[in-house]
Amino acid sequence: MRNSLFNELAQAELTHTTRRLFLRDGVAGLGAAWLASTLGNSLLGGSAQASGTGAVRDPMRPLAPQLPPLVAKAKRVIYLHMAGAPSQLELFDYKPELKKLDGQDCPQEFIAGKRFAFIRGVPKLLGPQFEFAQHGESGAWLSDRLPHFAKVVDKACFVRTMVTDQFNHAPAQLLVHTGNQNLGYASMGCWATYGLGSENQNLPGFVVLLSGGKFPDAGKSVWGSGFLPSVYQGVQCRSSGEPVLFLSNPPGIDRTLRGRMVDAIADVNRKTYDEVADPETLTRIAQYELAYRMQMSATDAMDYSQEPAHVHKMYGTQPGQESLANNCLLARRLIERGVRFVQLFDWGWDSHGAGENEALHHGFKDKCRQLDQPVTALLLDLEQRGLLDETLVVWSGEFGRTPMRENRGGKEMTLVGRDHHPHAFTLWMAGGGVRAGHSYGETDPIGYAPITDKVEVRDLQATILRLLGLDHERLVFPFQGLDQKLTGVKPARVIDSIIA
């Protein structure tokens, strides 16, 4: 049933047009018509030509599932980002030579002409602060900070030679997730849902979960849609309280009335789209309708109290809190319901020596305890449910940590910490078509830089897209005169040797 008041408002809006609005909309309409004829309507509707998925996209159903143009190893992604950049030298990249050199002056070749955030003068080399041992059939080296993960290490594929050209947190996080250190670019989760849609039309295609008490340094931009239609941006959900803010009906509004309101607003927006052909109008329609459908689906998906006691024990969940453990369990619940991309951000991994909350023997140890059990449980749970083979799990920070001890003003810190290090860091992936029990690349004896198989951030992005059946060269969106890509304008390569 349509609301006559909304219809009257719509008619008034469309017929009473000032001279200035006429000129503005007329020019916009001519420009849109030219772009449609020139670009095959790719800007307005996001056609197959624009996305490179090989399927014709329905502009009224922007999140409808799309078949990938290439053979896909994974259907969905869970990306675990440790905001602040954990030290690879205390977790995965064991360096016995660095242990022998602990306390000696750092050679000039590693500091001359280099920029650091909190290193001045000649710093001391800093050996690994925890004990390492080999685990599993792969013999992977792990520190004693990850006793649970040691039991599933053979499921992981390590990339030990990641590099970045950013050493400040915010631009480095933006680069990892959007392919550009500047604001205004689309994140990886947006590209995945733009290229593939979502398997569940009652939930967002891209969901974001936060823990650690703070946002990442780059803020919400790391899950923003940038120049892509905003229907693809990440939707932040909460693991305590109302799953999505303002999703429930206000007092005095029941579900039937809410549905009538959504229908009436959609009528207004469709008439507006017929007049101006602005793709964001379609996004607005889709978002209102998705919010209406989510009122029941999101509440069910986020209600992890339904899980049996043994599952809560396995993850170490903490009801009523926004914890990494809760979010790992929620990530599993979301992907088994068809969400395409789930992004977990866990804040608090900035391992400086400036305070107990950051230092390697204080805050870092606490973060490892918070991480170890739930991430291990996530891999086991996915495997037990037959989901791991089609779910790519990625764990990373935004850069690495120096093999030198942090100092400020040439003086060693009272507490032990490491500075930002863009020249080498480690990440791991599991499931979703990657080689289990494999290690890729090698850094030098002190862990300063790769000596084989250097991997750029854009190589990682190209590989993730390839595992999803997407070609990073063809998955494009026209903006500002360029076919924009997640991997940017520089050459990027798929890391074929880590794909099973």
C-alpha cells in the first residue's frame, strides 16, 4: 500500500524545479548520457565491462551473486588485521643470528640514510624476546606466545617477505586494505562484493567487526567504498548490544508500518533515478531495503548465545564484551550464512617501549593471549564444518618491527620495544586454496629485509582476488578518467607458488 503523502512530496519535488536546478540537472544528464554511450553505461549501472566479472549486473540488485570469471579456490574471506603491527620477530620469523647479536651496535648499513619513527643515533640490536620451537610436520618455527596456534600451524601458509612503502600506521593500513595510502579509495572487501555480490541478500556482503577498544588509526576509511557505489562499503556490526546501530524500529513503529515507509521511500527514489540516473539513488534504495531485511537476519546471525557451551569454551568467548574471541565466533556465523567478506580489526599491537600497554613484555604478551585461542578455534571450527576449504583466512598487520631496539633521543627505552619497519613483515593465510604447511620467502639473518621472493602489498591483493576467481587487471571501475583497480597502476603479480 502506497503512502499518498510520500507520493505528493515526490511529485512536488520533481515538478517544481528552479532555473538553477534545471541547468545543473540538465548538464548532469547530458554528461551522464555521453558517459553511458562512451563507457557502455559502466558508470551508471556497473556493467560487466566495468567490473570484468563476465556477468551482466542488475542495477536494482547490486549485491546479487555473480559468477567469477576465473576458477575460484575460495568463496569468501575472513581477514584478521592486527592494528598497530605485531612484531614478526617475536611470533613467526625466528632469527638465531639476531639472538647471538643481541645488545651489539646495529651496523651502519642498516641505519644510514634510513627513516625511523623512534630510533635515533646508533641503536642496539635486539634478539627475539621469547623462546622459539618447531611445530607440526612442516617444522614451522613459532614463539612460545602461541601455544594453541602451534597445534594448527600445518594449516597455515606463511609469507615472510612482505614489504610496504609506508611506516606510519594510518597510511600503511590504507595501503593494505585499499591499495592506496591516501583517503578516498575502495577497500578490498568492497572490491570483493562489487565483483562477486553476496550469497545472502538479507545480510551485508561486507561486514566489519572491531575489538581492542579503539578504531584502527586510519578510521572507517579502511572499510570505505571510496569511488565505488556506497552499497559495497563495509557495515560495522557489534558483538555486544544492538548488532547495528539504529537498525531496530523506533517506539510506535511496527514492522508493517516500517515496510510501508520503505516502499514509499523507494517509490520516491525510483522516480528520482528515472529523472537523473544517479547510481547512488539505486544504492539508497538497496540500503533501505537491506536494512529492513536485516532487522531479523542480522539479529539472528549476531546472536552467538545460540552456540553450545563447548563452542564458547573452544573460542574463549566473553559475553557482553567486544572481544577478538567473540568476533572470531561471529565471523564463522556470518560466513556460514553467506556473507562474502568479514573484516576483523583488533587494536593494540603497537609494540613500542614507551609504556607497559605497548612493550613486548607487557601489552604485547597480553595481546598474544587474546589472539592465540580464538584464532586457533576459528580454523578448527571452519574445518570441522567443512567451510575452511572455501574460506580464505588472512592474518596480518600493516608493517613489521625493526631488529633494533627502539630508542628515543639516542637513549634506550626503559621498557623493551621495536620501532616501525616497512622493509619486512610476516603474514599467514589458511584455507581457501592456499598451500597448507608452506612457507614463502626468506629474510636476512637479522630479519631486516627479504633476500628472496619479496612480496609487495599489491601482490598480496592480486593473490587474494585470484583465489576468489577475480582478475586484478580486469576488475576495474572507471573514475577520474582511469579504470581504477585495487592494485593500482603499478604492476602486480599473483603469488602462484602459494596457491594449492
